[in-house]
Amino acid sequence: MLTPPEAAAPHELGAPSDERGSHLSVRGARSIEGRSPWRLAFERLRRDRLSLVALGVILLIVLVAIFAPLIAKGTGHGVYTQYPTTGLTPTGLPRAPSSAFPLGTDDLGRTLLVRIAYGARVSLLVGVLATLMTVTIGAALGLVAGYFGKLVDTLIARAVDVMLSIPFLLFAIALASVVSVTPLHLGPLTLGKGIPIVVLVIGIFSWATVARIVRGQVIAIRSREYIEAARALGASSWRIIVFDVLPNVLPTIIVYATLLIPVSIVAEAALSYLGVGIPPPTADWGSMIADAQSYYQQAWWFLTFPSLALLMTTLAFNILGDGVRDAIDPRGTPFKS
Amino acid sequence: MLTFLARRLALGILVMWLVTVIVFIIFYIGPGSADVARALAGRDAPPSTVALIARRLLLDRPWYVQYGHFIWELLHGNLGFDYYHDEPVTTIVAQGIPITLSLIVGAAPIWLLIGVLTGMYSARHPRSFLDRSFTTFALAFYSTPTFVLGVLLILLLYYQLTIHGIALFPGSGFTPLTQNPFEWFRGLVLPWLTLALVAAATYTRLTRSSMLDVLGEDYVRTARAKGLSERRVVWRHALRAALTPILTQFGIDVGTLVGGTVITEQVFGLPGLGWTAVHSIEQQDLPVIIGIVIVASAAVVVANIVVDALYAFVDPRVRLH
């Protein structure tokens, strides 16, 4: 009974006795037995060429973000360094792309390429952190509401209704602006302007959709036999939620999280565009586009390149998100045909 | 039907009450009332001025007095006065509403039409060349942040056209409909396109998947088997069922847009509700921000009730829940 499955399989399947044949049937048997749904999903995703391209683009952006200081070193220009004489025209306008400034300069004579590279850091960091926060809050509340039902469910469901009735952007800019004037003190943490408050604002105002989706799924799962069985065996509610319910809603959560990253990136850029996100002089795509809007008649590159960077990032994440959804839930209608 | 509506209305009122609580917490308790007064008084104001401002705005009173006053005034349709010119917030909001509504009224039919037509075509001819193009475009626009699309449209359709002698659209500004309907229309084309193209992408995707589901239903096959024309099957039988999720989304989107045109208004310099909110934030004019947030939330609540009521009207099963 201790024989490894590789050896046991051919015998059970009555495989031909010659070496080559048994080898083949072993592989065949294994590929039927040992593939988890995750592995199947991963293999479906690996065959999806468009998603792989998107993944490649994302990896490229991540690399640019990580090695932004190297790019700065390569051009010899810092993120904050202004070049009033070489980086601006005699009339004080941004310079067009050249060998010294590969993507041109911005309104303060700073190197656009270096600033776009550093901007990737903010976008990715906020995108991932805000998504993690949104998904954690939303999944936790959705699980609790869906599993326990009754009063807890009513309270959380009403909270979801309220959050969904709140105009996100208006509240977010209001909250961000209040905090920027008088920093928020949360124990040892002081939240002023910057990445933490942007993450917090996005997280607070986007968990409701996740909670609603997870809650619905949990309600459908709650009365299944295996949950009944776990309960009959004396498992505690928390144990059932973590070990029996959560794994079943995890695919939904993962799909939603992948699609939430670009949404969070856009939200951060939008807040910065409106002047309540990441404060200057930090390099950020949203505030770069806002600054560039005053110069679009003179400096197309200043507006175009940060816009393209942002667009490429959100597009890549959305394509990958669609791919992940199709891979995890192949029954759904694929958007890409 | 009446009980259903009454219950929906009660829920709406509850939601609005919670919105006021959240607004109140954020603005009155969150940053600290002393700070609000000091911020308003200005950098070098003497303590007596700060105290005077705090007193005038009830900031020195306990929170329940402040909240009671806030709700009392709200129930009387009074949103307070702005900090700088003592203008009633209701007047300021009333000035912004026509502009925001103009935006929504023009953009909504465009995105609904584009989204539903492309989505339907895609569902009827899956994997065709046009389907692939539509879904690719939808994904691209879906991924485009509103302000990026807005500034790119200004760059291409306003600036590039204008410098080449084709001045089709102005780059920014608003002309009231009553003043000059043609200029009103001309000035709003680019903002409408900005809002509509981004939103249409969602509707293309939604219509395509909803329609594909419905076209696979038994009753559609029955309709075809009865020998009905394809046009009749698609438009009369399938579309009606497929429209339900689309109309839900539409109701919610229109409601949300009252507070959600912030970016478009900012890009095109249209002084609607969102633009006013952003500029009040720059000046820390809290009553105006609160007023706009409350009006915008109310729009979402009303839109939700209307959508639910329409459902209950169309589908009697909804009333039971």
C-alpha cells in the first residue's frame, strides 16, 4: 500500500507490460487524477495568448517601477531635479523629446521619462494596497453577513446599501481634503496627504460591492450538505467560515480582485488629477495629466505620455482580469471571443 | 404594490439618514471643530476671531446640538450658508444642477444606444469580425480613465481641428440652453462623448453577455420554431428579457452620475455640481461640499427607488421579496 501512485497505476489500469507503454499510460493516468481546479484554471490561463501579453506588459511596468532609480541614473536626471536652462525653452515651456530628455520635459523642466517611471510606483502600490484593503473588508463582512444571517446580515446589508448610495468621488475628495487640512490621528498613525490616505479612502468606499457579491455566494453555499455535515460534526462557526465557506468563494474574490486593481489605479489617478490625491512634488500620473492639461497646446508629449502610461496599465490589468475570470469560471460568457 | 413602495421609501429615508450621519462624522467630529474654525479664520487670525467663528457656526457646542441643528435645517430644506459669501447653499446647488443635468441628459441616450446596439450585434454574431472589434473597443474604453479620454478629445477634436481651421467644438465653457440652444449643444458634444464612450463600454459588455444568455433560452428556440422572423425573435422576445440587467445598471448609473460627473466637469470647465464641489474643497467651504454630497446621495436613493418600482410594476414577483 506504500507503493507510489506512479507504480500502482499501470497495474490497476491493466497497462501493457512493455516499458514504453506503461510509461505512457502512467502519464495519462496522472494527468487525469492529479489536477486541482486551480491548476486547471492556471493551464487555461496559460493558453490564453492575450492574457499572457497583458501579463507581460504588467511585469514590464512592475520592473520599470522597481528599477525607476536605475532609469534615473541612466538618464543622469533625478525625479525632482529641475533643469530651468536645458529643460525649458527660453519662454519657459516644456522641451520636446530629445536625446537628453527622451520623452521631453514637464512644466518645471523635469525629465518626463524619469517621472513616468517613478509614477508607476505610486500607481501600482496604491492599486494593489487599495485592492487588498477593499477585498479584505468586503470579503470579511460578506462572509459574516451571509453565514450568520438575521440581524448581523440586516445591519451589514443596510451598510452596503448606504455605501452604494454614496457618490464615491464626491465623498472621497471631501474626506481627502478634510484630512489634508487636519491630519487624522489613528493611535500611533497620523494620516495626512499621501499614499496611506488615498488607499484608505478607496478601500472605505469600495468594499460594499465585494461584500454584496460574497454575501450572495455565501447564502447559496450556507445550506449545502457539506456545511451541514461540518456543523453536525461540531465545527465552530468560525471554523466553518474559514475552512468550508471561504475556499468556495475564493475564486470569485480572486476574479473580482484582479478587476479591482485597475479600478483602484484609476481612482487614485482621478483623485490626484483633482488635486486631492498624492501631493506634489511626488511623481504621479494623475497629477502629471492635470498639470499637462494647461500645456496641451504647446507640449503634446507632456499630456500624451503619462496618459498612455496610465491607459496601458489599466488596459493590461483589465485584459488579465478578463482572462483570469474566463480561466477560473469557463462557463461564464467570455468577453473576448 | 403600495406596501412595497412604502417599504422601499422607508429604506430610502433610512439610507439618507445614515448618509447625513456619515457626512456629519467626517466633517464635524473627524477633523476637530477647533481646527475647522481656525482653518476658516485664516493663518494669522487672533484667537478672538477664531472663537467668534466657532460660535457663529455652533462649533463650540456639543456634537448633538450641532447635529440636531444640522438635521433641523436640512428638514426645512435649508443646507446652510457658504462660509465666504453667506450665500444659501441651496442657491449654489441650484445653479449647478442644470449643467450637471444637461450633461447626463445628453450622454445617457448616447451610451445606451451605442452600448445596446453593439452589444446586441455582438451577441447575434459572436466571433465575427465586428464582434471582435466591438469587444476590443469596449475593453479599451472601459480601461480609459474619464479624464484621460476627456483631455485627449480636447487635444484631438478641439485643438487639432481648430488649428486646422475646423472650429467645430469649443474647448470648454457652458452656455445655458435657454440662452442659445445651438451653443449649448455645441459646447456639450465633447463632454457628452467623454461620459458616453466610457459608459457605453460597460453596456456593450453587459448587453452582449445578457443577450447571449437569453438567446440560449428555451422560449427563444420555441419562438424560432414557431416560424417567427429572426427580427421579431430578437427584438420582441429576447431583447425584452435581456434588458432587465441593462435597465438596472442604467438607473443606478444615472443616479450616480449626479455626483459622478465631477471629472468631466473639471476637464471641460463646466460649473456643474461636481465642479462646484471641487472648487469648494479648494476653499474648504464645508457647507457647500456637504450640501452637494447630500443632494448627490439623494439622487442615487431616488434612482434606486424608481428602478425598484419599475421592476415591481413590470414583474409582479419582485413585490413578494
